[in-house]
Amino acid sequence: METIVIVIHVLACIFLIGAVMLQSGHEGMGVIFGGGSSTMFGSTGAGGLLVKVTAGLATVFLITSLGYNILTGNKVSTQDSIMLQQNAPAAETTAPAEPAKPGVTFKDTGDDAKNQ
């Protein structure tokens, strides 16, 4: 079932890209007020058919996206988390003993006394 949904989804993606690319881009604000009537499909362009095809493909894209998410989504596991298992080895609670660090000693050479 998941394979069928993925195949339909990919085909819808490809055809949706094609439908969007076929739509003509209008330039400027003149199109809003009725300009741009020199298109191949007339003053309205190929709006009727391409808009409906694009909307249909977008709907198929949305439905297959949600359907695939539902099919492969959150599956409840019957096992507990590894963090909650009782058989997990306990972590060591005591820190290992650190080796003794060598001490730093300063010798008073008396140079400070001469400078003061």
C-alpha cells in the first residue's frame, strides 16, 4: 500500500511541476486591471483548464502526503525504552580515584627582598 501511495505522490509531483511551468507569468500591475490580452489563449489565458488541473494535482499531492504520513507514522512499540529497562547495567556511581598531582614549589631566592 505504501508503494502505491509513493508512486502516486511522485507522479503528482512531476505533473504538478509541469502544470505550474505551463502557466504563463504575468508582469506588472496592468494584468490586474485587464491588461495583457495578447496571450495565445485569449485575454484570460489558459486559466480555466490549467488552474483546474493545478488545483487537482495539488489536492492529490496533499492527500498522498497525508496518507503516507498516516501509513508510516507513529507506530507504538510494545517494548519499553532502553533507558527504562530494569535489566540495564547500573552506571558506576563513584568517581575513580585520581592520581596525586605533583605539587609546585617556589624557592625564595631573595631577589624580591633586594628589589624592595
